[in-house]
Amino acid sequence: MRGMRVCPAVSAIVVALAAAALGPSAQEARAAQAVDAALVLAADVSRSIDDEEFALQRRGYAAAIADPEVLDAIRSGRHGAIAVSFVEWAGEAEQKIVVDWTLIGEAVDARKFAAALQDAPRSYLGRTAIGSAIDFSMGLLSESGFVADREVIDVSGDGTSNQGRPVTQARDAALSAGVTINGLAIFNRRAAAQGGFLALHTNPPGGLAQYYRDNVIGGPGSFVLPIDDFRSFDAAMIRKLVTEIAGAAPRGARGAALARSPERSGRSLGED
């Protein structure tokens, strides 16, 4: 029995109908979604952060993203939604997407994001390459597919950059693309008490918050939030996310704009 021959035109119609039945791709669906902000949460998991401190940091992120105050800030935006991705980073070649781009507009979205974050294992235990983390986050923003009013990279860390591309070069490239970088500078008391290189790495001259102001953050409304203990991470992250989502300069922030660039504001949050 001869095999049935199908007209090419009929084949094309069948393929088109099948594609229509499957619906739009994830990328196409994202492209149709406007959001108030596309936010990359870039968390330091370098070796200066021990397992207990890592657990406090991870739980803090998960609790903050699902906090009612953060959700109220999300809903108050023009689009009532943000897109969030969570990245962990350490050394020059150590960056990993822990939770991929997620649309958050309702509590159920936030809870799913938080659950995925809590379930994931720690990604690395290496050195500290902040510039490489910023470059990786920029690539992630370029591929999000969302139409965002603002693009923000939120860098949290407990030490200075000691590997990879100079952080100021990565920062300046991000600023030239219109991306804002904010920082959460964590004073690691345990590491600072050990003395030697680790103490200098986590507590440089002038303090880590000043290092972040000078080298890491930038863009319209940018700020650094210093905290002095991993145990206050969740409360600090809630405050930080609300400020970032609102897109407003932090209340009570002090410090004038840094003169290095007209696009850098370099404010501090919570240092009054």
C-alpha cells in the first residue's frame, strides 16, 4: 500500500493550527506584559558568608517578597505588577539563576516565588566578583521579555570585590544603559572579628556602605541600605523592596548626589 502524500500547503496549515492551539510562547507572553519594574535580586553567596548567615539571607529574601507591605507597594504601581528574578553569585565565573523571571502582582505569585527560592540549594562558595554579577544581571535584564518602566539590579553583599572585572566598569556600563543599581551592604560581624584579610574584605576603610556608594550603586534614585547583622536582613529587605518598587527616593535619606555622574544619586537609606 502506497504511503499517503500530503500537499505542502496542507502541511503548513496543520502546523499553523497546532501552533495556535499551543498558545503563545513564554517569551511572547512576557512581551505582552507591561510591568512597573524588572528587578534582579543579586545575592552574594561568597565564602565569607557561612551557612547560618546564608540561611538567614535566603529566608529574609523569601519573607520580604511575600510581605504584605511589599505587595501593597506592587499593587499601587501603574501596572500593578513587577517582574523579579533571583540570582546568586560569588567568583568571576560563578553566577546562577536560582528563580527565573516571575511576574508578581498578587500574593499567590509572591508565595510561589518564595517557595521556589526556599527549596533551592546554595549555589556557590567562592570569591567575590561584584562586577561580574552586575554584568550577568544586565544580560538577564536584556532577555526578560517584559516591558518595564524601570530596570533595577539589587546587589546585596558583605564584602568588597576581589575578582573579575572592575566593579566600577560594570556599574558604569549598566548606568549608560539606563539601569539603576541599588545596594544592601551587610556588616559581617563574625568575619570582621577574625581579623586579617577577611576583616579588611568585609569592613574596608570607611565601611562597606561607603564602598558600595563609591563603587557599586548608581542611577536615578539609587541608594545603599547598610545593615549591621544578618538577623535583621528580612526587615531591611522589606524596606528596600518597598523603596525600589515605589521608585521614589528614600525618606530621611541623607547625602547629596555624587558628582561623578549626573545619573548617580548615591543616597543612603537608614543612616540618619
